[in-house]
Amino acid sequence: MTTRTNSLKTTMQTSKNYEVRDPQSSIETQTLAINVGPQHPSTHGVFRMNVVLDGEVVTSLKPVMGYLHRNHEQIAENMSYAASMPYTDRLDYFNSMTNNFGWALTVEKLAAIDVPERVEYVRVIMAELTRLVNHVSAIGFLLNDLGAFFTPVLYAFREREKILDIFEEVSGSRMMCNYFRFGGLRRDVTPAVLEKIRGIVNKFPAFLDEFETLLTKNEILCMRCQNVGILPRDLAVNASITGPLLRASGVNYDIRKVDGYSVYNRFEFKVPLGPKGDVYDRYYVRILEMRESLKILDQALKGIPAGEIMAKKMLPFVKSPRNFKPPVGEAYGRVEGPKGELGFYVVSDGTAQPWRYHVRAPSFINLTILEDMCRGQKLADAIVILGSIDIVLGEVDR
Amino acid sequence: MEFMDQIFVNLKSTVLTLAGGFLPPWAVILLCAAISLGVIAVIGPVTMMYLTLIERKVLARMQNRIGPNRTGPWGLLQPLADGIKMLTKEDIVPKNADRIVHLVAPILIVIPALLVFAVIPFGKNMIPADLSVGVLYFLSISSTTTIAIFSASWASRNKYSLLGGMRAVAQMISYEIPMVLSVVPILLVTQSLSTGAIVRAQGAYGGWGWFVFTPWGFAAFITFFLCAVAECNRSPFDLPEAESEIVAGFHTEYSGMKFALFYMAEFMNAFTLSALAATLFLGGWQGPWLPSWAWFFIKTYALIFIMLWFRGTLPRFRVDQMMNLAWKFLLPLSLINILVAGFWHFANPPLAIGGSIAMLWASGWIFTRLNRDYTPEKRTYLFGE
Amino acid sequence: MFFGSGVIKGMLVTLKAFAASYFRGPDKGGIFTVQYPEQRLAEKENFRNFPFLVYDKTPDNLRCVACDICAKECPPKCITIVREFDKDNKPLKRPAVFSIDHTVCMNCGICEEACPFDAIFMDHNFEIASTDRQGDLLLQKEALLKSNDYFNKIRPTDASAIDAKRAEAEAKKKAAEQAAAAKAAAAAAAPKLAAAAADKPAVPTEPPKTV
């Protein structure tokens, strides 16, 4: 326990919603410093928050990251471009397809590889399925943080399971897909699988409706989430927050629209924006995004052409990925991952290994804003705010 | 029918008659008490053990799972396996803990949970001790749980425990008040504090004169049940042991059998509070066709099912919202309800029904409006292109 | 709507699930879990787990030629290959040591993709839990060897395509040999050259599928 210091007092007075105690009170109280994590049930992994509490109110919160650091970037700099692909699966292990997408996009940009049409469509389908998986389980885990005893998360996992079956069927693995290749895909998608995806896309709205009946209008959820952890628009932009977090704060920024990478500019979809930027908006923006993803999936499934699954330029490297040497140069490729802007920066010196490789991990950058959102809120809110950011520690710590 | 209804009563009197043949009278009285005690001492823990299984099964079914099914048929031996596991686990006491209080607290918490079984009317003539102050006894004994919880949290010397203990004290004391006040209308109407008399007062219309069917009874039942859920720290009021926030709250530092005792107390409280709610509002053992004890257990388990259902559906309140609910909504509502009960008693039937429903509805609406900060906002979501 | 109606609606959803768990099938909101050791989901053909080595007919006849390509492509470097030498210290086209460390392998499937000799493939066997790290998780050549029939059983589509490809390659090789032999024969007996060449190579009946 630490006694309260002057600096803390000033931070408390500057923050909104903070119930400052009666300065005339003769009761001497102390603040309580607690370590939330790294072995805490709801820090989504090995993440630690040094929280100073005044009663139940958070006066300061310092995120401590790095418990899961695995040297991802250095490892990638010491192996061939293609060999990094399975490592990107392990960044954000909920969304390996999108991670693959980002890395493939970056190297294709670096080496100026044209990707066949069918590949683009399959990639979009896989990325949007990943978004469904991620958002639905993010909401489930958010509810777990709110104290619902696993029911929403298990409903979410029931649907996630069906999509993971698709991933297993096309790529061979449920989570560590390693499915994309530079200029193509590991293997083609069979018509039977496309039919299954169509089945999922048709049934998913019914599930979402049920999920919303369970959650959206629930008074306890509204009480817990509305006006909690407000992230102001300006702060969100300044802190380079991306993804649903940014859009919940009302900023119309979606890389699928801004860059129009792959074939996203061919699809009709909208970008849901939140009016307030609190936890509830983050929850609801994710629901709306899933509905938009379903629209994209519907169009992509209708428009998917037949054709090659590997670019001509990359055919020689299918059997010997080690020999792939992109030209000297640098490239930054980014995709709209379910958690935000997932960027890969790569510098090539003409050898088979990248000279510099960097990942702009959305979870990591979104996490930096945690203290600003939590200060002045209750401890229970801090947990919920962390849940609403939707982090995966594999990506935060890399 | 009558035979089935009184089977346990007759069994006990047969035993006592047989024993009376060769035992002195004072020993028969002792034996009579011992039988009741023995039955309670068995029913309490067994109820708790099987409530854990029922809870896991019901929650699993709500979550599209099967639940425990490996130990015995339908997992019926699961509680035994859990018990053995708990008993054989290492008992860890933190280095800086207050060892004596740390040891005493779990024992202290089980005692009131067992004591309150004494005034529960399990069936017709099946009340272990028909005290004339039964309800008061129940409420006062069960409120001592707070002390045990707080001593457990303080003795653990753990910050999470402390937070949980503080929450527990605040919550249990706050919810005690609307809970007691919601019982008052019943006491006014029945003019008795005895649980047996309260059940007998609900015997009208062939066993259907339950107080829950009156407007004030319904409002009091809702209030009482919500407070009961809060009293035994169950979801959505499980803040003292909120696992997503403060790890396990007041029993963070407990392991093995000590932890099991906390668990036991929680489930026995859930059972006894449901039983009391059934007694006070749902007519206790009153009901047609079935034996009285069957009715009692059906009603109690229905209420327990609702508690589990809450747990399977609802997220947790935040600490300030929970206090608001108690002080700004349930407390005034229960006060109004006392007034409504008096009105019901003295007014003529048509006016009584209409008037009390109108009064409750209006006050409920007013309290909701006054607590507008806590009602959901309407939001519109724009779409960017 | 009144305060609390959202909660009640939500509770009806869970009650529906509770009821459905008794009366509905897994695809209609009932229980969707699988009682694993007794019940199993159908294995997906493309499912990949740890790699294994394929042999044709007898275990001596393994396809691996110890070229070391998979070991080099392997991202976590879990494959160790040592080439076998004969008595005269001449390198043979087979590995003396081929070990895969399952504790390191990350099931990416790159070895399978890179192998030019169709010798290493991803297995379906996922029940490999063990307490013996050296014995059961650091797999040596003998433990890794599995027959082509097994490969055909677990992944029929891929296996038949590869078999067809290999049969074609074999046939081409044979044809080349025969052609060479015929040429030699022709060189030996120059006058009667035309008729011998009519011996056509065996053309595979089925065209190779793309994988």
C-alpha cells in the first residue's frame, strides 16, 4: 500500500467522473496498489496492470507487457520470407488468416507480384470469416469479463467452431492456418467447401439475432457498458488507435475502404460508427461489423471466379520457397485486421531473408490507451475496458 | 395420500415410540432432538453436494454442453469425487495470514447456514423447531454470515480478499434491509413470526392461497428473491467473489476443505433462502395432490433453478449499481409495499386489487424514472461509406 | 418497455437453449459438444499434424533421399538428417538419421510442400501425449516411417494424385531406359533399327490431377 501523493491528487482532479473524497474528512485513508496479472483470470493472457486503487476507483494504471515476447521480428529476419508465414499465424492466434493476408500482401507489394483473381476472392472470404470468428469471440470474452458465466462465450464458440471447421478443411489446421502463399494459396478451395461457407453465411444472421436478444438490450449489460471507458475521438486519433475501437469513437476509417486492397473495392459494404466511444459502442460496432462482413461474404461467394491459385511469377518458388529473393527495396502492407490496422514493414536487401521486418500490431497500439480510459473508473470497469479493447497477447508481445 | 404426506413424521414417531419402550422420558426427548439434528446435518451437506452437480448440469445445458457425466451415471458421483479431491488437497495458509481467524472463518460461516435449517417447514408437521419468532430467527442468524466473510477476507492478508470482503459487507448489510422490509407485509397479514403459521395462513382455496398471488405479495416476492440472491452472493450479485475482477474475492487464499466449507455455506444459504422464499410467498408445503414435502422441495428447487438461470444468463452488476439497486429501488419499493399491504387489508376487494396494482405500478415507474442514470440509453449508429 | 424486460428476454434465450439441449439435435440449438474419446469428429482430409516419412512396399524402400531440403525449409528447424554412407565412404541416397522433434515442430506443413521426392507428408495422428520427451517426442527414422498404403488411407485424394504422378515419372524413366537400351541395341545391330523402336512406353491410363 502506498500513501497518496500529491501527483496522484492532481491526476485525480483532472480526470472526469472521479469522486474526490471530502478533503475535510478526518478519516485517514490510503490507496491500494494491486497487481492485476500476469496470473489474473481476466487479463486475456499474461498481461499485467499495476493498478492503484482508491477504494474501488482506479487512480492510476500502468500496463506491463512483454511476458509473451518471443522475438518474432528477429526470427523473421533470420529466415526466408515464406518461412515467416507460419510464424505470423502465431501473432494473433485468433486471426491467423488475416495475419497471413497482411504478410502476403506486403511481400507481393515488395516483389510486385500480381495475384490471380480467384486467389483474391478466396482471401477476402477467409479474411471476413476470420473477422466473424474474432468479433464473435471478442464479444463473448467481453461478457466473461462482465461476469456472465461463460454462456455468451460458449454460444460464440459454437459458431466459431463451424468456421474453424472450414479453415481446417481448406488449410489443414484450425487456428494456425498457414494458408496464404506469396502470389497465391496453399491449395484450392473446393466447391463443397464454398457450399459449406454459404451455409454458414446464411445461418449466421439468425445466430446474431439470438445473440443480440441475449445481450444488446440487457439492462445489466447496458448499465455496465454505457458511458464506461469513453475514448474521445481526438484522443483516439492522436494515439493512432485503429479498428473497431476507433470506429466506435466515431472516426470513419476502415482500411478496406481507404486502401481498397485486394478486391475490397468491388464489394458493397458500410462502416459502422459509434456515437460515443464507450464500451457499449465497441460492443455494438462489432455486431454491426459482423453484419457487414456477412454482406461482403455473400457478394464474394456469388462473384468468385474460377482460375489459377498461384501467380505465374511465383510458380518456381512453390517447391523451393527458400530461393525466393525479392528485389532490393522496402514495402509496407496493411490490412484491416479484426483488431485494427495490421501492418507489416519489410526491407529487402535482395537476399532470401528480409533485412528488416516489423509488425505494426493493432492490439499493442490499442493497448497503450488503456490508462486514459480507465482512470477514474471502477476496478470492475477497468477489466471490462481491457476486454473491450480486444487484445491478444501473442500479438501485443510478439 | 395422507400416508405419503406424513410418512417421515410417522417414521419418526414410530422410532420414538419404540425407543420409549425402554428409554426414560428425558432420553426420548433427547432422541427426538437428535433425530432432527441428524437429519439436518445430513440434508445440509448432501443438498450442497448435489446442488453443485445440479448447478453444473443446468449451466451446461444452458450453454449447449452436457456437463459432468464421467463419474457414475449422469455424473451422480461427481460430488463425491469433488469431496475427496477437496479433502486430500493441500491446505495452504499465507505466510502473513492471521492463522487463527483464517482457520475459524470457514467454520463460522457454515454454522449459521446449518442453524437456519431449524425453522424451515419441510412439510406438514415437518418443522424441526416451530419457533414463535421463526422468521426473525432466520434473518438474524443468516446475517451473521457477514462477520465470517469479513474475517476470512481480513485474515487472508490479501488485497483481493480485502476488496472482496469490503464488497461483501457493504452488499450484505445493504440487502438485509429491503429483505427484512419485504417480509413485513407477510408478518402484518399473518400476525405471526412463526414460519409454520405463515405457511398455514396460505392454505386458502385448497392450498392455492399463496401470498405471491396478491399484488403486494408479488412485489414483496420479487424484492425478497432479489435480496436473497444478493445475500448468498450469487450471480448477478456475486461481486464479493467476482472471479473476473478480484480473482475469487474473500476466499482467494483458501484451499482444500476450507474452501469447500465456503462453498458449502454458499449453497446451503442458497437452499435455505429459497426455502424461506417458498415458505413466505409460495405457500411453503401447501398445494394440492402431491405430498406436502414434495411441494416444498418442488418450490424450493424451482427457486434454486431461477438462481442458476440468473447465473447462466446475466452479467454482474458493478458495485455502485448494486448499491443503487438496493437503496434507491428495492428499499423504497418495499416501504411502499408495506403501505400497499395495509391498503389491501382494509379496502374493499375491487378497490383493493385495482388500487394496490396501480400504486405498485406507479411507484415502480417513478423509481425507475428517478434512477434514470442507470436505465439504458437509446443509441443510433451511423454508417460511413 | 419496462425496466428489466431486456433481462427477461435474455433469460428466455438461455431457457430455450436449456430446453433445446434435451429435445433438439446439435444443428438446431441442441448440445453440440462431442464426447471425445468415444465419439470422434470425422477427420478432415487436409488436416495436418506432425510429419511422417513414406515408404513404398517395404520399409527399406523409403522415398527420402536425404537431400536435406525439408530440414533447410523447416521454419523452426526441427528436422535433422544425416546421410548414409556405404563401406567405401560413398554417399548413399538414403538417410542414416532422420529425426523430427515434435516438441519443436509447429505443424506448418512446409516440409511437405518443399519435398521434391514426395517423401514427407503431414500425418493425422494427434494423440501423441507422452511423458517421455526423448523417447516419444523426438522421433527417429523408424518411428517416422509409414507405408504408402497408410498415406492412401488418411489422405486418399493427395495420395492417389501423387501415386499417379510417380507412376508417370516411373514410366517415363522406364521408357527412357528402354529407349537407351534400344539405341544401344540399334548401335550394336545397325541394319535392323526400325522395328525395335516400336516398343512403346506404357502410358498411364489416368491423367495426373493437380493437387
